[in-house]
Amino acid sequence: MVPFSLYVHWPYCTFLCRFCAFSKARVPAKGVEHERITSALLKELRTSLAPHKDKVLQSIYFGGGTPSLAQPRNIAQIIEAANSLVPLASDAEITLESNPTSAEVGKMRDFKQAGVTRYSIGIQTLDDRTLARMGRLHTGAEGLAAVDRARALFPGKVSFDMIFGFEGQTLDQWQKELETVLKHADNHISVYQLTVEPGTPLFRDRNAQRVVLPSGDLSAQMYESAVEMCTAKGFRHYEVSNYAVPGSESMHNMGYWQGRQWVGIGPSAHSRFIDPSSNQRISSARLPDIQRWAQHCEKFGHGTAKSTVISDEDAKQEAVVFGLRMLDGITDRRFAGVSGGQSLKDYLHMDRVQQYVDDGYLLWNSADAKLAPTERGLEVIDSILIDIVP
């Protein structure tokens, strides 16, 4: 059976981080309409999964927003409904994102009973002043405590996020933070460089010169420190921003990078799948406004804002761009799934690929027809992709 994934977007947050560009909304003063939102998600789930009953669900990912603000019984309803439409694999990974506030930590056991098998916690930084400046309502100590409790409930299935590149952060501070969090780490860590996205408060602050972020050279040193320190603790740097003990990679995110089909439900959720009726590759996005999305789900069974056919050229480009975010790279066999049989050698600018191979940024295995970045190449993969992809 064809492997498939489901993404569920829970749009509400208790606080809005100054750097976050994801679709989200502050919890309303009157509270979240849990039953209405869940009902809309279930309607969209049934409409969206009905054409894919011949597939198998390898993963479900509850993202946001802050899905740990949802009621565990509602999470259980969604998991059960999904399984009734597209069967869950015996080893299916079901992840829920969380912030490390005391109230949410207290719900961890209930989420496990609801069917969640993997827990992902947004620590971001251990520096309390930076957390406060960024609009977060927890401390660094609370972040570590949340990880410790999650490890007791989800052994071997806990991940957390860290961010580097905050205003005033030094290399020494970042290394000390990493040293501390690695003592609490389970089997997976995500490490991101702070990005300044248009439309965020941080973007406005930087443009008004109210904040000054670390230089490119310092950020590169922080990235390299993360690689060195995480790998020294037994974590494999398997994707640009992700580290795992071998065998503990994020199954859901690997699906994105390897080109697996998925359906996303909830406000602003995106999907990529092959339409069984037309055999065309489809990209779709849901309405971003929560109320409009819910109204459309109630009226039409889904809140789709737009749906487009992915061209063959776009599909090939996506396969290479996402494939080369992973240290394992991409093979001709995987590329052939979207290229109609065209090989990587025929598609890419191989003269430029060879130059990057000679310079130590890429690896080309002729026997396996496989292209992969080196550790050095992974750090600058975006620049390489611009050069080698038509």
C-alpha cells in the first residue's frame, strides 16, 4: 500500500512569538470553541481522506499554532477518524507539538492515552530575557523540565527545538546552551537559525534598527558548533536543521523531504498528493482565516482556498530541492518517480555538480546514481541548489 501522511493544523496560541510567521491566532477572550473547531477538522478530514482509502497512514502530525492547547479527547477523535478512513501503519508515528508551560505539561499523559506516540517541545532558548523579549511565557528551566517529563512518558520519542542567532547572543552563550540541553536530550533535536520573516514584529524591529542580530560569520560559527556538539553526542545530522540518534529520524518530516504524499487539514494547511481520479499531482491550501475556514467546512465539507496541478518541471525541482536537504541525498530511483524516467544526470547541470564534487560540497555515486551533500555542502545547500537545478 502507498504510504501517506496527515498534517493537522491547530491554529491557536496563548502568546504570539515575535519571530513566528506561521498561521496562528491568539486564544480568544471567550476561549476556544473546541467542539466547533474539532467538528470542522473532522468534516475536512473525512472529505480529504475519502479518496485515499487504498493508502496507509505512516504518520500524523499535529502542528500549529499550539496543538497542545487542544483537548486530548479531541485529538483522540481525529486519530480514530483518520484510522477509520485510511488505516494507520503498525509503526505509525503520531507527533504533537507543545510549548513547555506548566498547564500543557500536565496534559502529556492524556495526550499519550489519546494516541500520541511522539512529543515535540519548543524550547527555543534557555535565556529567560530572550524568551521574554520574543513574547514567550515560559522560562528555560521550564523548557528543560518539560523535556524531562516527556522523556519519562515517551521514551525514545521526544524532540525539542532550539534557535540560534538571537540579538546579543554570543558564540560562548550558544555553546553553553547546547551543552546544557544535550544533557536532557532524548533521541531527536531540531536546531534552527533565527529567520526574520516579513510581516512579523521582529521584521519590523530589525527594519527600524531596534534590534541588531548576529553577523553572518557569527551565525555560521553557531551552526558549525551545533553540528560538532550534536554529532559528538551521538546524533546524526540527517537534515539541514535536524539531528537524530540513528533510527529516530522524524518519519513525518522525512515524508516531506522524500516526496511522500500528504493531506493537510485546518486553517492554512497545505497538501501534496496524487489525485486518484485524474492521476495528477495536486497542491492545495486551506483558507487562512479561522472563522471563514470553519464556515466553509460546515457548508462544503472542506475549507480549501485553492488547488493547483503541479507541473512535471515543478515536481522534478521539488524532488531535488527537498532531497538535497538530507545528508542521504536523492537517488535516480526516487527521482524517477516524478521525472518520467529522466535521470538526475540528464536533468541537473552536471558540469556544475562535478565542480561541487571536486570542491568537497557534493558526493556523486555513479554506481547507485545518487547525489548527496557533504556536511560542508549541507551548510550552504541553498546556494548550491540555485546553481545546479535548471
